[in-house]
Amino acid sequence: MSDGGVPEGTFWTIKVIRPIMVQMHGLDPSAVAINDAVMDDATIPVSSYAPVRRVEPLRCPQCGADRDWTAFGAWTDPVRLVCPAGHSWTPWEGAPARGRALMQELILASGIEESRG
């Protein structure tokens, strides 16, 4: 068993209907502007600060699709995604730990028993 209670060696095929929202590198310019305004107004409490990291949907690098993915992989694999148009890719190929974390999140969110391929 893996750390997530998932049998090791199981290969998963998971349908992901909604966009996969991920934290992107860089700052959200609108959040930075809001935070600058809050800093300029001493009457606004510090808790009014907006999160500055950008969160965006993963998009197919070939066609820009952002939903209706099919995800493939095992618990220890970086996720492999296929968009509705059939383009296959592995997000963050240079950072396999991030792709592995996404695969594990998708497995756990899928209801485990229903998604074994």
C-alpha cells in the first residue's frame, strides 16, 4: 500500500471533467494592485490582503483545452493528460514531483475504487 492507502502498481485512468486549477509561477497583477491599495489606506485591516500567487487552469499546450481531461498513471507516476482533442502531454516534465503530486491528488479525489484502469 502507498502512503495514500492506494494499492501499489495499480494503473489509473481518470476522467477529469472540470478544469484542473494549479498554482502558477509569478504573481497575480490584480492581487498586487489590491495589496498596494490596502497598504496605502491605513483604515483597511491587514487581513484584507489578497493572495498574490496566480491560480489558473492547466491548458493543453497544443489546443488550449482546459477541461474534459483523461489522466493516466500510477500512484508513483507523474500524471499524463490527454485533452478532448487527443493531445497527450505530461505537465511539469522538468519537475516530476509536482506531476506525481497531481496524479495522487486526482486518484484520491476520484473515489479510488471507481477509477482503477
